[in-house]
Amino acid sequence: MRMTIESDPSYPAHWEADVVLRDGGTARIRPITTEDAGRLVSFYEQVSDESKYYRFFAPYPRLSDRDVHRFTHHDYVDRVGLAATIGEEFIGTVRYDRIGPDGRPASAPADEAEVAFLVQDAHQGRGVASALLEHIGAVARERGIRRFAAEVLPANIKMIKVFTDVGYQQKRSFEDGSVHLTLDLEPTAESLAVQRAREQRAEARSVQRLLAPGSVAVVGVSRSGAGVGAAALRNLRDSGFRGHLYAVNEAVTRDLLDGVRAYRTVGAIGAPVDLAVIAVPADRVPDAVAACGEHGVQGLVVLSAGYGDSGPAGLARQRELLRQVRSYGMRLIGPNAYGVINTAPDVELNASLTPAPMPVRGRTGLFTQSGAIGIALLSALLRRGEGLSSFVSAGNRADVSGNDILQYWYEDEATDVALMYLETLGNPRKFTRLARRTAAVKPVVVAKGGRHTPAGHVVPGTRLSEDTVSALLRQAGVIRVDTVTELVDVGLLLASQPLPAGPRIAILGNSESLGVLTYDACLAQGLRPLPPLDLTTAASPEDFRTALAAALSSDDCDAVIVTAIPWVSEHALADDLADALREAVAEAPGKPVAVVHVELAELVRALSATRGPGDEPPAHPAADAALTPAAPAATGASTSTAASTPDPDRIPSYPAAERAVKAVAEAVRYGQWRRALADAGQVPEYEDIDEAGAAAQLAGLLADVDDGAVLTLAERDARDLLARYGIRVLPTLPAPSPDAAVRAAAVLGYPVALKTTAPHLRHRADLGGVRLDLTTEAELRRSYEELTDALGKPAELQPVVQPMVPRGVDTVVRSVIDPAAGAVLSFGLAGVASELLGDTAHRLVPATDRDAAALIRSIRAAPLLFGWRGSDPVDTPALEETLLRLSRLVDDHPEVIGVTLEPVVVAGEGVSALSATVRVAHPPARGDLGPRTLPSY
């Protein structure tokens, strides 16, 4: 049943949401409508007598017609009911009724409501009630309700726990034989933390069910052994999958296909199936999905193409596929997927198109959206001796995305380095949040593909540039690289070496020229290389061992790069050199080592020390316990999972100095980020902020503004709003004539500035539209005449008069609400040069004091703020405070969707905002801050 606004104009379609439950399955939450009477009665009949008693405080075997009418007829304002559904079946319901101070039914402005739940017994323990509470709480806040009241029998411990664990501020009392709970619905830090911890556990569990199934069915296995389905079946079989494996072909006439039990349909298997790999033509996929859903399959990998990758008709099929999959409570990898791999010894899953033998076991997780790139990355990692913990190639990414995989890797003890090739981010705000949390305990390396959205990928639009997205990723601790080659290079180093303690790099080798190239590459990456140590071309493996051991033991360096060129007989010495380097690392562990080689293929092989599938990979040294933040994250993720010494058997090698140095530099920067994370800073509180006054002002300004419309505030309104947050904007008076300019100067007081505000001249002092330090009426009149003679009539120029402020550095401070990333704070210097070069830095809101300090220091022109070439430094603490106050404004009030302060003059003491533009609108949907929900594109 799918209600629409057309069939019922009052129906709040935006309340519909798909959610992941505690056990990894999915359900749909939607408003209950008048068409749900039969579903409600059927649902109630499946609830136990005990659950009915807990709900109604008395035996209540069946619902009366009056009950059914009451529970299915709502005004969606004062009376609201939501249902959690799987397919057409209700599995849980929640409702609220607005009440007044006397506890009787009421309407707004009453801001309290009674709330009650009922969950089908078969689905209790899956987190259904918790998900419903999140969503009904969001609905209530939208309708002006601030508190929930609930009466619960003392014996109903499960429901009491649902209320008490949610994280809201609450009061609890015992009255007339029942527990009376009152919940304040204003989100708190604790409630948000609880919501996100539940989201993480549920989404991680949903991925775990896909990667560690107890049984797999491949649907679409040809009898001839040709085709994608047959290939997937062979790969599963030959990889040694530990669970039960089935082949499905509707025309099969024998019991076995390729040695695997074969059935005509999934339903005929007669045993549970956890994962189905679907490899049939797109027009037959719906029937396969339905058969899997009816059989209770938990997840799907759809290899079939012909969806969003094939145009509008395929995109419509993709959306319908996702709707169908979720209607059965399943999750989906694909369509157009390459498959999944899990090398865990108790799983050995190769449900992909990668031929056996599958990759060896390792500590690196790999996620790609592109099958072709996935093949290339798997090949590169295998060739260089790196194993995998898990691999997911999501294809069109209709459901399971990189966000879900990050949730899984965060707590996966088998994964110590996360490598991701992404063509789209989907929800950058959520991705950066998840990446920041994951990067706090293990490296996350991301190579992002093209600047366009590939066919088949349907994601929310973003107005952010690629440079801005990169800056936000780096703020979150993500190691952003530009190519898949760099992705492998950096991943190899992080998977086998400890993090460097700093940027000091020792260089040693048997080639002076190669050492110099490495030295120059270090300088280009912002590292601090020591003078290269030339061992000469006559150096023996023992000479390398001695020099490397000495460098590793020295307190003067944080990492070592070894350079090597061929001897006359490469093959004879490659193994000896590899052994010598390993011995040196074993003697003095704790620092990363990388090798630069020139045409030494045998050395690469020897250093990679490829392990067999049964060998136990070493714990990951990059997760150095000394770099772990003091506050461990929730949900059981380890923050000190590995040794602080390198794996002496594996030393990464690179065919070019630039590649090795790039990998080391990224490790250095990541280590610095990890150390800084221990003191992430605080969002400061300012006692003079008038949050309530700002809210009231915004409500008044938006009272007559339609939903979806944007209002640019008048100058006075903008100045008043910013003043409530301690941001003072200089007064500006219009000067449509010379006499008006003189009157304005008399009000403001001399000296004054005269400037144009016409759009084509605004903030363009280089065009001569500004006259400064006018101290007399005569100077003002003369400047007015010069301005209008040179640039045009007053009506065109729109002149204004402002008081003068102390000279300083002109800057620009902005904040904008991006539909995908949320609120972003930006900073740069004013002027054409900064705009042309894109010299602007960005941080996500809310910004901490450390964020603000880093923001102003991260632009290339930052030296101008700190006394460049003998100039006086300006008041950067005051500038940081302005940034933090603006961050608070846009974070506290989602109605504020854009603010530009330009210019903000930063003087030796204090800052002055000369003009401000503020745009407001009714609060946009902020999905990452609302109740947890799966994206629906």
C-alpha cells in the first residue's frame, strides 16, 4: 500500500522512511491511514495476550470497530499513528495524542502528547520500538509537541527500557500502579549519541549478514556452465565457501550443476538461504527477488545490468527494484555489482566474478563502486603481496553504499586499513561523520573518481566544489588520494608499517642520484628530509642492513626511505637484500620503512613476502596505541588493536621516488591528524548570544514565506539577526544624492567612506567604486562628483556612506547550507586574486575553536594575517571568534541557509564586518540530524 499526496492531500509523505533494524533487516515506517483497517486487525490478532495486556492494562483480546476507526483515522497534527511494516504486514505501531495540562485531548498550543507502542511478539528484540520512537519524536517536534507522556506497567520492563535508553531528558514516577514517564523531546548530545550508536550497530550487522552468510544460492546458473551465474557459482565453490551452497535454474533437470545441489526455484531448496546472488536478465530479476523474499532470504547481490546504467527506463527499474527488495526486509548490493569477498577462515566467501583462487587473507578492506576498478585494484594488491579482509564492489549502489561498509569496518577486528574507490559520496555529511569516527581507530584512504555522477548512481545534488569536498574529507581524517595507483601505494604502507611520529625522513641507498630525487620529492610533499646517505654502488646487503638499523635507532628521524638500483647480478642479491632489510627492521622496530627500487622486480617479490591463504596475517601496526584518542568510540570498536612495531616480513616497495614519498607523506599527515584528535577542541559558549530572540525574529520574518522560497533579508534585519550572536555589522546609510551623502556623514560622524553597491561594482574596489578617509563635507561632495562622473548616475551606482574603520586585512567569511553536506563554514581573503586562485578554506559546522584556528591558517595567503614582510600582525583571535559565532548561528538556526560577511576587515585590534547578506528559508530537511533512515533516491 502506497499512499500519495494526490489521494489524500493531508497525508505527510515525507514521514515515510526505510530503516535498518537491530538484527540487520529492514522495515518501512509510514503514517497509518484509513485504508489500514484490515492490516491493523490482522496485526493485532498476531500479538500475544500478554503484549495486549501491557498495552491496554487489561485483557483486550480483540479490537472493536470503534478502536479500529480511532487507530486508523488521524489528523496528522494532534493525533498521529505510525506503523513499521515489512511488505504489507504491520510489525509494530506507535501513536501519540496531544493533551492539555488536564490530561484531556487538546490542540496547539498544547505541547504535550501521550504516546504508546505495540510490537508484534515475533519481532520484539529487533529494535522496532526504538526506531518508531525516533520517528514519532521527530514528527511530534515538527507539530510543536515538546514532551511525551507514557504510562507503562512495572512488569513491562522491555518498554520501560525503550523509553529510558533513548537519551532524552526524562522524569519518572510511580502513580496508581503504573510507571509514569515524561520525556523532553529536545534532542540532546546523549540522545544523538544513542541514535548514532544504534544506527552503527544495525547497519554494521546488515553488512555482516551479507559478508558472512551461512548459506548462499546463486540464481541464474546456466546448465551449459557459461555465463555470469555459472562463473559466480564456480568461484563460490572453488574458494572453499564454508556454508551451504545451492544453484537455482528454473529449467534444471538434474540434481547437480557444477557439483552443486541444484533447484528450479529458491523456494524449493527446503532450507534457509541467507544470501542470494542474482544473475538473470533485468526483466526476470523481479520474479527472482520475490522468490527470495518469500523464502526469507536476508540479502541480495544483484550482478545483473540494465538498470540505472542504461538510461531513464533502467533507472525506473532500479528504483522499483530497491522498493521491492526493502518490502521484504532485505538489503541489496548492486545492481550491476561485481560481487563480494570475505577471506575470514570460517567463511571463505567469494561471491564475485573474481576467479578462484580468491585473494589471500590480509588486514585491508576494499570497497569500490566500479567493477572494472575493483578488478584493477585486486590485481594490483595481489601482485604486490597484499591480502584482503573483505571486498565489496557495489555497482550502481542502489542500497548498500560506502557508508554502510564504513559502519561494518569500524568494528571489524579483521580490517585495519580501509581502501575506498568512490565515484559519488551520496551523503557527504554522513560520510564525513562516519569516516572521522573510523579514521580515529584505523586509516581510511579514499580515491574519488570523476567530477560527474556516473550512469546508474542517483544521489542528492551538492553545490560544493571538488576542492571543498576534499577539504571536508581531510578535516574528517580521510586520506584523500587522486588515483587508484596512489590508493594502492598508500594502502600498502599503512597495512604493513607503523605510523611515523613526525615528518623527519632519513634517506639511504646505493645511488646518489636516486637519493637526491627522493630528497626533492620529500621537500615537495612538505616533509623534512635529512641529507641522503650514499652507500655507493658497491654497497652489499650487509651495508644496507647496518645503515638501515642505524637510521631506525636514531632519534633524528621518524621514517626511512631506502633507495636501490640493480647490481650486475640482480637475481643473486635480491633475496639477500630483502633479508638484510628485514633484519634491520626487526632489530629496531617502530618506524616505517619504504623502499624505492629501479628495475628490481625480484626485490619487489622478495619484500612482498606473499602469504598463503591459511597464514595468519599480523596485527596492523598503523593503529599505534600511542596515537589512539583518549575517548574511545562506542559500540565496541577497538582503539588499540595492534602492535606498535612493523611487520618485519613485509616492506612496501615502489618503482619511483615520488610514489614512495607520497605514501610516506600521507602517513605523516594522518599521524598528525590522529595525534591532534586527542584534543579536538570545543564549540565555545558565549553568554551574550540571544538564541531565543534570534528564533523569534526568524519566525516572524518567515511567517509569510512559502515553503521552498528563499528570503534575502533587508540590511537592517540582517544586521539585527547577526547582532544577536555578537557579530556587529557597520551601519550603512544610502546616499542617492550629494546632499543625502552629507546628511548620512553627519549622522555617522567623520571620517567616512563613500562606495557603490551596484551588483557589478560591489566588492570591486579595484574598479574605483570606493573613496576612503573623507574627513570633510567638501571632500565628500568632491568624491561623490568624481564617482558619478567616472562610473555612472547615482541610480545605477547606488552609493552608500559608512563610518571608517581601522585599516587591516580584508577577508571574507561565509556559511552556506549544502543540500548534501549540511552547513559549511568558509574563509578566505577578499579580492580578485583569492577568488581566481580558489584560495578558500572550509570546515563543517559546528566548528570548534581548533577548527577556527586551523581554518584561517590553511589558506595559502595566511601569512598576510601574521605579519608578512614586516607588516603588523592582525587580531586573529577576534577573527576566530567571528567565525565561531557565525558557526553557532547557522548551527542553532537551520532557517539560516546562507550568510556572507564581505569584507570583514581584521585590524591590529578587533574586526569590522562592513556588509552582510543573509538568506533564510523554512528549515530544510537535515537527514543526518533527524531520525535514522536509509536513503531513498
